[in-house]
Amino acid sequence: MIPMLIFMFCAALAVAGAITLIWSREPIHSALALVLVMMSLAALYLLIGAPFISAVQVIVYAGAIMVLFVFVIMLLNFGLEERTKFSKLAIPGIILAFILMAEIGWRLAHSAGGRTAPLVEASTRDLSEMLFRQYLFPFEATSILILIAVLGALVLARKES
Amino acid sequence: MELIYQHPVLVAAIIKIAVLLFIVMTALAYLTWLERKAIAHIQSRWGPYNVGAHGLLQPLADGIKFLFKEDVTPPVASKFVYTLAPFLALSLGLTSIALIPFGPTTGKNGVYLFGQPAWAVTDLNIGLLMLFAVGSLGVYGVALAGWSSNSKYPLLGGLRSSAQMVSYEVSLTMSVVGVVLVAGTLSFSELIEKQSGPFWHWNIFSLRWGGVPQIIGFICYLTAAVAETNRVPFDLPEAETELVAGFHTEYSSFKFAMFFMAEYANMITVSCLATILFLGGWLSPFPDSWHWQWFLPGAGLLALAAYCAWNTVAEMRGIARLQLGVVTLLAGGGGLFCLIPVVAEHIQGPFWFTTKILAILFFYIWMRATLPRFRYDQLMSFGWKFLLPLSIANLVITALAVVLWPLVRHG
């Protein structure tokens, strides 16, 4: 009962945040709405018994990436976003959204009516076992990709002399 | 009663949160008093003296003043974010304190409320990570306050502050990883239990078989924590000669007070964390077999009562004499209460924890009275070019030692 209520509340918050993110014309309000989405997702992770993922979600997305977003918005001081009347891309977008929703609805209707993943509390140790043994190569490859991105940013930011 | 039996965790949590909130709010108020008083005495002044004996009612007077001042919102401010920022700052500051265990959570020395450990609101097994998660959001309060005021100085102050907090958060986290590596856990109570023994087993010294001294980590942590809480000598965000009052220039009345309280709440949090990670948390520096240490809290309070009594009779006049008399009675009564053996035995944990926190807080205040402010470029290069490499070096050495110790032991 109580978990269901919490789930409903967080899910509603996440959806409301996502709608505000697109609706708002003020960049900083959009950024804050995205933070709200991240936080509600973190709460949902807690609910399914993954406290580590939840904490990392908050630290990485809400605490690091979105802070940089807010920082850049503050620094550049954008005005209000400009709106067009109608975008041609909206039509395929709406179609795709309908397909996605239909797919999710179909899957939900045909699933066994409940959760399928086992609800076990994943400890930090379990997670590191997977990350540093089973998936060590993808993990290291990802870190090298991120390093390349950092180097690229440095090269772009370097002064021409 | 039904409710208690059905949801003991929930009921215990609500009671603990209410009590902790009351204690923390009072502590915040008197921390400002302590700070003003200590700095005043270091600078050969009296500090607050007129409102209550020794200015003891000054925090109350300040609180009332904040409540009744006019709350000015600049007409050009972004109203929603402008109001949100102080709420974020204070609520996040207080949330992090709720993650801290103030005394033993297991075993016979723990105190229990409906079967739940009473000294900790919650004892998560990823407490440290959660604390950093909440702490990493703290920068929003400052950044949004600076942006939403729609004014020059707050914007500059907010930018400076968020850049500083983001930069020093890296060193702060890095300096702590060493401790986590040695202990192999993220739970606060386990981190503390692993340091048990004489005081040289605490992580800062760690002089034992298989231990790695974390003294460099401790120094890095303390420095980064000062910068993280925007305190002297890293209080660039509120350098008044350059930026008036930094990010909270446009805030008045209770919204300003909320930023103020958030700063002190953060100070308490980082002191708690330093105590837990490096100074053995609620563990006593003396061996457990020395039973006379149980009477230290009571003896300390009685000594305070004796001093207050002498002061009341010798120096106070009029209403101040009455006020200090009340303080004397409270300290004396508290002291006698703490001398009851059962009580004395069970308040050992919180007593040592509080003592260590107070020592670190005093160090903070002492620093504020002593050191001048850094220049902004000095601040940044110190953070990135000195503190971060140092904490990474500490991490590398610790990691090596953790890997090599078992080899030494087993040959």
C-alpha cells in the first residue's frame, strides 16, 4: 500500500517534471524540472531496492551534470526561449510516441500482471563484482571514451597561438 | 498504541526526527553565539554581552529580529526560484544531518526506541554515499539564489560559489575514498566500529597491523570541507569588499536567516563526517576498562555549573544574575543526572561524538579569527593544483597499501 503510494507520487512528479521541462520557456526552469525528474527516478530506484544506483543517480546526474547545466545557463544568461508555431518534425514525433505507448501498453497487458524482475536488494559489493569482473572490458572502454571527450574539450578550448 | 506496534520504524523515525530537529536548531543558534564569542575573545573584545548574561539570549533575539523584519523580494527577481533557493539550502543542510549516527546503533551500549536504535535517525548501509548525494545538491541553493536575484553582485557571488563548491567537492570526495578502501564499507556505524580499540586505531593514525594512516586524507578533507561550506579563508562567495554579501545580497528577513542556518548546518555535517571517518566517531579515546570515564560528562557539566555559580555571585547584577542562575541550575541538574550510573553508561557514545564535533567546530571558528581570505585565482589553483593531486596521491598510496598488506602478513 505505502510503496504503491510512494511509487504513484514519484512517478507523477517525474512526468510533471518532464512536461515542465519541455513546456517552460525559461531555461533555468527547464533545468530545474530535469533535476526533479532525476530525483524522482532516484526515489523509484530506492523503491525497487537499489539504493546504490539511487545515490549514484543523484550524485552524477542531479549533483554534477545538472549543476554544470545550471552553471552554464547562469554564465551565458540566456533570455526566454523562442517558439515556432509548428514544426514539421512534430508529426513523426507524435507517431513515434504513439507507437511507443502502444508497445508499452501491449507488453503490460500481456505480462504476468506484476513485476518480473526478482526484488532483491543489490548491495554495493554485488554491483562492483559485476562492474569490475563480468563487465570489466565495457567499463574500461567507456572510461577511455570519456577520457577522449575530455581531451577533445581541452583541444577545443585551447587558445590559438 | 496500535500504530506503534504496527509501524515501529515509522513512529520511532518521526520521534527521532522531531528531537534531532529541535537539538540541531538550538545548536545552530548557539553555534553563532559561540562563534561571535570565541572570535571576540581572540580579538580582545567582549562579543555579545548585553542580551542575557554573557549574551546568552542573543541567538533568540536574532531569531525574533529575523522573523519580524520586512521580507523584501526584488521586483525583477524570478519569484519562484528566488523563494525555492533558501528552502533548498536549508532543507538539504538539515537532511544530511539526519543520516549521521550519533551513538552506538547495535550492541548492549546502544539505546533503543521501540526496538530501533535511538542515536541514529537512519543507519543506511550506504550512508556515506547518501551523504555525498545530498551534499552534492547543496550547490543549487547557492547557484539559484545568485541567479534568481537578477542583480550583479549575487550573480557574481553565485557563480564564484558554485565554481568553488564544484571544484572542492572533487578533493573532498577523493580524500574520503582512502578511508572507505581500508574499511571496505560505506555504512557509518561499520566505519566507526572498525576503528575500535585505543585511540591510535582511529583512521587518522591507524597504527596497527594492516592499517594505513589517513593523516593526509584528514588534512585534505578538513581543507576541502572548509571550502565546501564557504568559510574563511575560502569565503570568496561573500567577500564583502568585492561582492557586498555574495549570493544572498538581495535576501532579507527569514530567507536570509535560512541561508545563514544552512551554512551552520553544513558546518555541523562536515564536522560529523570528519569525526566519523577519521576520529573514531562515538568511540572513547580511553580503553573500555577505564570505568571512571563514564563520569566525565557529569563532571564536565558540574564544573560548568560551579563556574556559572561563582560567576553569578561574583560578577552578575540584576536580571543577568537571574538568567545565569537558571543556567547554573540547568548545568548542575544535567550534571547530576549524567552521574547516575545507568545514564552515564549509555550517553558515552553521544558524549564523545559531541566533544569531537565541538573540537572541529572550534577549529573552524579559530581559523576564521586567524586567517585572511584567499584571492580567487589562488583559491582555484590551490584546489586543483595542490589539494586534488595530494588527495589522489593519498588514495594511490592507500590503495597500494591495502593490496600489499595481506602479502606482508602471509609472506
